[in-house]
Amino acid sequence: EAAVTQSPRNKVAVTGGKVTLSCNQTNNHNNMYWYRQDTGHGLRLIHYSYGAGSTEKGDIPDGYKASRPSQENFSLILELATPSQTSVYFCASGDRGRDTGQLYFGEGSKLTVL
Amino acid sequence: GDSVTQTEGQVALSEEDFLTIHCNYSASGYPTLFWYVQYPGEGPQLLFRASRDKEKGSSRGFEATYDKGTTSFHLRKASVQESDSAVYYCALRGDYGNEKITFGAGTKLTIKP
């Protein structure tokens, strides 16, 4: 069974503070993704990665950094958190290749920036 | 860039009704298309996918046919049940080795018993 684990599951941060959301996968997948989920916008891609050491910008990367230090771990970093970054964040992993592409999601991290 | 449009933000039906959720996409080449379902408190999970023109994907009574001519991948089910209440997402993965996966805005389906 595919397994993607996110931490923390809930986080309250102050404006201007630094927030790190962590994601670990035990699927040995090459690709990992960070999305945020907001009502009316669905899932929007922030950053993704093809493997250890690589990060790519998604559709809404401004205000976020990503780090992929190993195959298993992918972090999302908010250096200066703002209230507009209040959201639910989902991490996912997936295989490479045209006929796969299935993503396995974590359970989400709810971030509130006050 | 690639994009996915779901026209229905919310759909409310009664049990045994017929369901259609519309999905249109914009992408070059032959993207892979997906339908995901998300239940409260969980991450989305794959319902099914299709990667070629006229290919039909199906699972749990849901189905959709890849139509490159109309750039559509509409989700249908003949008879919905209360347990189908969830949020449904259409998504695509680009062609030409592109590993980026783009989701639509989602459709919240509520089934009244």
C-alpha cells in the first residue's frame, strides 16, 4: 500500500514567521508534488520534484520554496508566512511515465496564518 | 500552459439519478486524463485514467471517455448512491515527458437519500 505522510497535520503560525511542512513517502516514487486546496480553486500546484536534489516551480510558486534532500522527503517552506497562505496543503508522490502518472496523496496539512 | 475546466462547482442529486460532471481541458499533444475522488478528511484518490483518444476509463460504476476532438473527459454514472457524495476532480498530465499534473477546481457532489 502506497504511503505518504505529512507533518504537521495542523499548524497555526504568525504573520512573518517561518513555516516548514514536511512530507515523507515510502513508495520509492521519483516524483513528488505540493498542492494547496482552496474552495473555488481546487488543487493548485506549488512545487514539484523529479528526484533528490531537484525542484520545479508549479503554477503558484510565489512565497514558497521547496527542498528535496532525498528520494523519500520533500519539504515546503514558507519563509515569511502571510494570511493569504492559510490553506490546506497536500503532498503527493507518483511514478514517472506516461501510462502511470497516478498520484498518492497524504492526508493534508491545515495551515492557519494569523 | 495546461488547464482543466470543470463547469459545475456543486451538484445535488437524489439516489438513482443520472450524473454528469463536465470536464474540458487545454493541452498540446495527448495528455493523460484522470478523475480523482476526495472524501472528507482524506486526500484525493484515483478513480480512473485514460491516455488515448476514445479510450474509456471506468471504476465503481463511474465512466468517462477521452475525446480529443472536443477536448473533453466528462464523468458519468447511471445511478448514484448516497455513498457517492464527495468532491470529484478532473486532472491532466501533460504529454512529451511533462510530469506536471494539473487539477480542475473540483465538483462537490451531494446525494440526498
